Amino acid sequence: MEWEEKKEVKKEKIYNLFRCGYLEVREWLKETDVVLIPLGSTEQHGRHLPVCVDSIATELPCQIAAEMANVPYYQLIPIGYSPQHLHAPGVGSGTICFSATTYQNILYEIGRCLIHNGFKKLIFATGHTSNVKVVDGALRAIRNETGAFVCCYRNDAEAVPDLLKGTGILENPPEETPGWHGSEVEASETLYFETLYGKKIVHLERTDKDFPHPPKWISEVSTKFSKKNGSPYLTMNGLDVAWVPMDHQEYSDTGLIGNPFRASAEKGKKIIYAKAKIMAEFIEEVKKIKVEIRNQDYWNRTFRPF
């Protein structure tokens, strides 16, 4: 084709605001006041999965749900709150995380900028459960200062067994923790992403099934405690009795919690699309909420992290 030859290019709608110019942003604001912000993490996921697992878990369903519900989404925020996945200094885990204060500030700044632009309803969608631990202060500040609707929607693996209950997609029994770290859900989602990415990033041959145990510092002095998953709770006599800030490697020898061997790319696609469908339904309901914005100006802010 000669340089001068003109080729008709079909204009396709751009859902990712990071790929839009300001004219496209203005067109979006004529259509909707809702925007998605996917929140991932960069953290170890055992010997068999890459550090981008939690980012995949929310980026893909957000992209699909955005088109289903006809709303834009912002570029994935790939770093979250994951201090429990940092190994000892000098021991590589691939984990990169923000402090709680930094993360709150980042979400607050992004939220205030989007409101300044004209959006009124912000759906932060997390693929990493521990992000939820620290987002509340920032989200409350955004809501209290501006009147915007703001939430943290769950795309994390731990939410999936309940979200998909009755669908028959998941096969792991509860004791094999389908929704926990590197197990059936996350391995499946990453296998599906692998088919899109075109390069091998899942290595099931590197791992075995693995399940958590109480930290040695407590099992050495008491037999009453147990650990059945990766929650921050310490279980005594079968009851979750105390929230303890434990490091992941204290109760998981390999970083894996569960059985990833029932995972498949086909199953991962079903999980991603099922999550997207539920999220799209949620977005449609959020569209109905009446919101009046006050204090829209980005520069007029008072938030200080707790």
C-alpha cells in the first residue's frame, strides 16, 4: 500500500480511559457518570504462578464488564497492600507493595481527580483481598468530601466460591480451598490469561498441593490453635478468635494454599466471564443511584490518612 493511499479505519469505542483523549473522556461523561478502577497487586503466588495473579483477577473482568454495562474503566493499578508477602530481606519474592498510608493517598488522589473530571460514581474493583483492609479511610473521605458514590467491589479469589455457588464451575471441596492463594480459582484465571498472553507463565509442575499450618512460634507452645486458610485470623478450638498480623510464609511453606491441579484455562474463562456478568449487573444498579456532587474541585481537599 502506498503511503498516500487512504485506508478507511473503523472507529471503535475505547473503554480504557488511559487510552482516551480528552474529547473521548467528554463523550463518556455525556453517556455515564460511572467509572471502574481495577485494583490489583504484585505479590508472590507460590512456585507455580506469577506475581500478577491478583491483577489478572480484576483487570480482565473489569474490561469485559465495562463493555457489558457500557461504562469506562481506568488503567489497572497493579500494586496494592501486600506486606505479608514480602520475604526476608535479600530473599526474592517478587512482591512489591505500598504502605497503608501511601495506598490510601493514591486511591484518594485518583478518586478526587476522576470526580474533578466529572464522574460521580467510582467503583474500585479489587483482585486482592488484603487491599480491602486499608481502603476504607480513603473511600470514606471521598464520599464525605464530595457526596460521590464510592465502593470497593470484590473480584478477589476468596469471594469467588460464594459468587459462583451453584454454578458447578468449581470442583475443589472446601477443605481444598478453591478460592485461596494460588489454588483452583487463581490458577484457572491465570491459565486463561496465559492463552491470551501467548507465553507460558503457569508452572504446575513446580508445585504440589499445600495447606497452611499454625506459625511455629505458637504451635510450639500450644496445641489448641489451627490454620485452615490464609485469613488473618488465628483459630482456637475451631473458632476464629483473633486477628493476628502474620506473614504469609509463617503459615504457608510454599506460598500456595490449596490444590491447583483441578485448574484449567477453560474453567478460568468461565470464572472471569461469570464475575464480569455479576459486576455488570451491579453497575446497572449503581447507575440508578441519585448523586449530587459537592466540592468537585480537586484542590479543595482535606483528607489525611489515619
